[in-house]
Amino acid sequence: MLSTMSTRVSRRSALTRALLVAVALVAWLAIGSLGGVAQGKLSQVQTNDAAAFLPSSAESTLAAEAGRDFVETPTLPALVVLTPEGGGAVTEAQVGQVTQVAQAVPAAPVAGTDQTWAEYLTAEPVVTPSQDGEALLVVFSLDAEAAETLIGAGEESVTESFVTELRQVFLDELGASADAAGEAGLQAWVTGPAGFVADLVTAFGGIDGILLLVALGAVLLILVVIYRSPLLPLAVILTAVFGLCLAGLVVYHLADSGTLVLNGQSQGILSILVVGASVDYALLLVARYREELRHTAHPADAMRRAWRACLEPIGASAGTVIAGVLCLLLSELGSNRSLGPVAAIGIASALLAAMTLLPALLLIGGRRSRFYFWPRVPRPAAAATEGSTHGSHAAAVPDPAEATGLWGRLARWVARRARAVWVVTAVVLLGFAAFLPTFQASGTSETDVFRTPVDSVAGEEVLAAHFPAGAVQPVTVVVPQADASAAQEAAEGVDGVDSVRVFTGAPAGAPGADDAPPVVVDGTVRLDVTTSAPSDSVAAQDVVRDVRTAVHAVAPDALVGGPAAEQVDTIDAAQRDLRVIVPLVLLVIMVILMLLLRSVLAAVVLLVANVLSFAATLGVAAILFDGPFGFPGSDPTVPLFAFVFLVALGVDYSIFLMTRVREESLQVGTRRGVVRGLAVTGGVITSAGIVLATTFAALAVIPLLFLVQLAFLVAFGVLLDTFVVRSLLVPAVVHDLGDRAWWPSRVGDRAGTAHQPAHAGAASGPSSGGTAGGE
């Protein structure tokens, strides 16, 4: 009878397990079908206008609000610059032909609609020859409010579609391009704000395609090397893909409803973060699962033990990253604020996929599930199987400290020379960190954003060579009418200012424009300040700062705005975010570490080690960016994002190590616990670090300066954390401190009364055996 009841209980348990696996798989299939569609539509809910991210209190934002009543409709200029092939002066025939082509554009149909471009233009195109007679400028004024509207079958924005139309029209009608002359003997470039936006959207277009393909392909190759199995890597990659579908589904609906603002940078980081985190968590779970399969007869029992063992460290890791990125909600910049919840959603999705979908995938075959590891299938030893019946398999597990593998030997070497190891390692890191003050993060010009040749940048260079660079997008000063003359005189005295004109509503250069009365709105007038430098350049930003100083001295209520001023305010807000968010992230992570490790001193050690690693990473980047890489500088958000991700993600590996060290220390004391912890976690954590570094490095395939720099910083920093901080610095410091490392806890006293090895039962840290593959 007992046998019959046992059989019934066993069948009932098997049925329950099968039902749970089926429910999990069906739920994730539904998420995948919906999330895949949402992921592909994320680009449709992007906002890449820098002005939209500025705080409402920024002077340029206030100036923009005050200046709206001076024009009927805000415009987004699209500029076509043309020059004769081979140089020389523009002929009258060429001027006439360009004028004819330009005037035909408003009547041209919008592809995929029953509209014409006239419905999206606020004025007729204007053709202007340069003063030197060697170039033509055609100005098209797009309705700025409709610029992001999606149109046509391809659901492209108005801006992107119009720029594509201009490039096609001037190529077809004039035979013009940047690298070939046509019948008219002209070359043409489409630039200006609309051209830059279109090229930016095109660059971000690689996020859904080439970025994911490169990241997933690289990770798959690494997993094949790690597992030496054709099946297991596919299960891990599927976990990452479905985790990304869940994140895309949530982010799409939040962005579509206006709850958060999504830009191309955030979308790229989301993709990489989800893939990297999903695979990292999967590596830890699979490593522990493989270990348990050597001691347990049924895969379901092994998975249950592995899941319980990994829940705390993986959950703490995800919680640390989520808490860190949510600190970005205090940013003054909307783009930074939105990245916080976007990244948090990504990490939460990765955690859910790794802890629910992956176990279900690995248990599909029931007792045959262990063949996921084919051809190196882990099988339980007889003694271990018998012991597992009693809830322990300690007898079957050798002491990792006696292991002859790479990590066992490294752990014993660190233990023998602990003080020398951590002192030398810290000095080397401090040496690199000494270069941190040379890291240039004061902003770059818009032309430096792209790392490959693009039409808008080439056109900007031609425009600056033949026309007043700041004429198209001048610095605007909204000033009380009584102070207008004084403000005009003050602005004219600033170096880098070509001219200052009172806004009359008539186009500059038009007959009688300078004699027309100024437009007055609520007692204020607008001054248009033309700078010598292009409005998107660093030089123009310097001019804006000087104009503000000069104008505010004579008109304290004046507001200085315009595109260059928006860049100035963006940089100032980003630098403020560095000062506020960095200490907050450190405080949040410190609290989490203290709660997780039940120790103040251990938390301080981990945090200081990772901050030192981050400083060294920026120091190395300062040397390489200014030297071999030849970067023109960095945006202030680059070090901010790098700090948030590196400190949060870098602490992860120390968390994985220290949770296991604490577990071992409770059994054998801290110093032996350090040796055991490093020996058994070394392989899997190193694999996780390589995977995460590889996924972030994939960001470099998007040819934008910000993402290329972030890719290097996070990839290099993660490898530094993996191979130096977690492998040498942290274990050496903790070994040197001994039981004092757990202050105010008293781990040593508890270890003295325990004799059972820490491998019995479900432990609280990841275990890998001795290799990257978890053996």
C-alpha cells in the first residue's frame, strides 16, 4: 500500500511539474508573439529631439516658450547646399535649374499617401546664392509640430521621408550627389536640423537589425565554446530573445501612451542590457543545475535545488542594477530620466525569463532533460544518488580548495600572497585612475556625433565654407522692448558674433526687411544673433555663454535660446546629474550590499573596489580616447551612464563571489571560505563577464560617438571587474581581513561549530565547479 501511495504521489508531482512547465511555455509564447511585434515598432515611438529632453526651467526652454508667439508655426529647416563640380562660380543657368527643381517640391506627392509636401511646409522654398558666388543654398521650412508624424506605408516620420525625398529629387533632376557630377555639374547635400535628424534616425535603425544580430551571434559563439553542446546554447539564447520581447512589449506601450520618453540611445541600451543580463543569469542557473545533476537522479529535483540556490544572488544582482538605474529618475534631462525605467524594465524582464522560461525549457524532456548537455551529459554517482535521498550530497563533492583546476590554483595563490596581491592591484588601478581628470566630457558638436560619413555632416562643412554658419539657426534673445537696444549692443560686442538683427517677420536679406518695424509680443522683442561658428558646434556654445553674460548684464529679464543654447543647457544639466546621481547610486548600492551580506565592512570593501575599477576604466579611456582612438571629446552623459552601469553591473560579480564566500565561511571560516568561493565561482562568473562585455561591445556597430564610447567603457570596465577586481582585489582584501570582513556579524564564531561542507543542500551562491562551463 505504501508503495502504491508513493507511486501516486510521484505521478501527481510529475503531472504538476508538467503542468507548470506547459503553463510557463504557453505564457512565454504569448509574450513572444506580442512582444516581437512591439519590439519591431519601438522606433515608431522614439523621440530624438534634444530640446524635448530639457528641463522646463532651462533658459533655452523658457526662451522657446516666449518666442513661440513671434512666428505662426515653428519650423524645422531642411537645407540643400549645392556647389559646382570641381569648384568655380555658379552659373545663371544652374541657378535657374535649381530654382525650378526646388519650386516643384511642394507639389510633389508624398509616397504612400494622397497628400503633397505643401501640407507639411510652412513657406515656399528660398534659393540663395553665396556671397562668393560658389554655392547655392535652398531652404525648406518643415512644420516642426508635424515633423515626427508617421506617414506612408513604411510609417516613417515626416522629417525622414522629406529628407529622403529631397535627396532623391536633387539626385534625379540635377544628377547631383556628394561624389559624382551630373548633367548640371552640381553636387548637392541635404543638411540642417532636418538632415541631421534623418541621418540620426537612419543610424538608430540598425538597432533592431544589425545590433541584435551581432550581439546574439557573438553570444551564441561564446556559449558554444563554454558548453561544448549544440542544444544548451539555443535554450539560453531563446531565453534572452523572449526576455527582450517582454521588455519591448512593456516599453512600447509605456512610450506609446506618453508615460515615458524613448529615444534611440535608450532602445539600443535596452536591447544590449536584456541580452547580456539574461545570458548572465542563465549561465549562473545552468552552472548550478549542472552541478546538481551530478548529485540528483531526477532533473526536476536538480532544477529545484539549483533554482533555490540561485534565487538570492541573482535576485540581489538584478535588484542592485534596477535600484541603480532608477536613480536616473532624478536627472534633469528627460532622456536620462526615461533610461532609468527602460533599463529597469529590461533587467526585470531578463530576471523573469531566466528564472521561469529557462527552467521550463530545460525540463521539457522530463528525465531525458539532462541530454541538453550532450555530448558531456552530467550523471549522478551512485553514492551521490543515495545521499540525495536524505537531502545531502556532501560526500560526493570534493573540497574545491583542493581542486587542481585554474581557479583552484589561483585561489590558493591569492591566499598565500593576499596582502601583496591587493596592494599591488590597488596601486595599478590607482595609477590608471590618476588619468581620470583628463577625461574630456564637456560636450561635442553635432557633426562629431557620427562615426561614419553622412550627408548632413558633409553638407554642414560645405555650408560653413560659403555661408554665415550660424545664420540658419541663430541664437535668439527675447528681451523687453525697453532693453532691446542695450541688449543688441551688448550682443554685438561678443567675440564670435557676426551680426544681431531685430526680428521683423521678414526673411533676412529680403527687400525692406531691415526697415520693417520689429514684431512686439507682450512688450518683448526678439533679437536674432548670427554666430561665426555653426549652431551645432562647441564654438557656438561658448558664444552662447558669452552672449548670456553680456545680455543679462544690461537686461536681467532677457532669455537667450536657440539650438546652440539648448546644447549648453543640456550639457549643464548633464553635469549637474553627475554631481547628484553618482553619490545617490553609491548610497543605494551600499545599503543593498549591507543587507545582502549582513556586513558593513564587506559592503564598503566591494563598493570601494568597484569605484576604483570605474575610475581606472575612465583613466584608460581618457588615454585611448584622446590618443589612438582620436575621439573629439565626450558628452557628459557618457561617464554618467558608464558609472551607473559599471558600478551596478560590476558589483554583480562581487555579489556572486561574496555570497558564496559567506556561505563557505559559515562552515570553514573566512580565509578558507575565500579560497573555496573563488575556486568554485571563478569559471562561471568569468564566462558571465565575457558575455556581458561582448554584448555591450556590440553597441559599437551603431556608428554614433555616444554608443561607441559607452560600448568601450562598459565592455572594458566589466572585463576589469571580472578579471582583476573580483579575481584578485576583492578576495585578497577579504582574505587579509579574515573574519573581520563580516563586521559587525560574527561569522567566525558560527563557523567554528559547523563541520558540514557548504555544498550540502541548496546553497545561496552560484556554483560552477572549476571551469567556465560549470564543471
